[in-house]
Amino acid sequence: MAPKNKQRGQSTRSARNDRGQNCEYVPSDSASGSDEDGDGGFEQFVRKKLMEICVGQKKLEADLERSIEFNSSRILELETFKKSQTDTVNKLQQEVDSLKEKVNKQERFSRRNNFRIVAVDSREGENCVRIVKGMLTNKFGWKSTPNVERAHRDGREQDGRPPHILVKMLSYQDKLLIMKKSRECLKDSAWFIVDDLTLDDLQEKRKWKDEVKQLYDSGTKLRFIAGKWRRSDGQIYNFDAE
């Protein structure tokens, strides 16, 4: 009986060894699929992100286009408004210039009988009307009593000279006669006479002072009348054309 048991045991071990030699590792479907799923999942992830970037870019482009359209429309509105405001400002400036010219003409007219005596020494208690009448009688040879409406000091001392004596004559013709004869009649005196100009006219006169001197030295004499330098025939002299 013993030999039979021994044979049975050997046959059992032999069968087990045969099964061990024939056993191989075969990856399961689940293991093999996990690698493929890993590669496919990454690709899907990248595609998803690229899609999101594309969608975001398209949205950004659409927002940018709407913003450009809005800003372009706004810029057009602002340019139109600016042009309107510029036109309004130019119109108002023209009106202001016109009003200034009218005011200057009115002021010039109110001064038409006036002139100023420069470099007359001032004295305490002086009577300017008496000084003017004495000058007209003694220097200008005025026969009758000069028709001086009023005379007084005006302005401040400048360059060591006392304030001017501002004179208003009753007659405009008397004022013109005094202005024409003043250079000759006062040639031996420190006094001299100038017209009573408005501020705008005074600035215009001083503006061309050097050019007027050059013209005088070359033989062309100009006179400042009614706010402009004029030739002897009364025509306005055009300095810009020279």
C-alpha cells in the first residue's frame, strides 16, 4: 500500500510543476486600458484647454471690436463737439474784437480835442490851465484868449519826467492847429506835445516806432492819425508789404 501512496504524491507534484511551467503574465484588459486611457485623457485635456483659449480669444476679439466701435463713435462725437465749440469760440472772438474796436473808436472820439504837454516841471499849487494858456500865447503866438476847457496833471512820473499835463480844448480845430505847429513853436523848449491816444492806439503807434524812424531817415514821413500810421495823402501805410 505504501508504494501506491508514493506514486500518487509524485504524480501530484509533477502536475503542479507542469502547470507552473505553462503559466505566463498576461496583462489584464483593465491594466492595458489604463495606459491608453492615460494618453487619451491628456490629449483630451490639451484639446479642451486649447478650445477654451480659442473661445476666450474670440470673446476678447469681439469685446475689443465692440470697444473700438464705441470709442470710434465717441471720438467722432467729440470731434464734432470740438468743431462746434471752435466755431462758437471763433464767432465770439470776432464779436469781442468788433466790440473792442467800437469801444476804442468811442474812446478815441472822446479824446479828439485832447493833447498832452510833456516835460513841464511841476510846482506846488500850480494852475495848469494858466500854464497852457501862457504857452499858447507866448510860444504859439495865440492872439485871442485860448479856449482851454480844462487842463490837469495825468499819470505818473516816468524817466525823471513829471506827469503830463492833459489838455482839452473846446475846439477840435484849435487842437489840430496846435498839433501841427507844436514842433516848430517848441523847438527851443524842453517841452513837447503829443496826442492823447487810447491804449490800443498807443500800442499800435509804438509797435512800428523803429520802422517809422528808418522811413523818416530815408525821406518818407508818416503821421499817426486815427489809430494808424499814414502817408501824407492820408492812406494807411502797410509795413508788412515792405
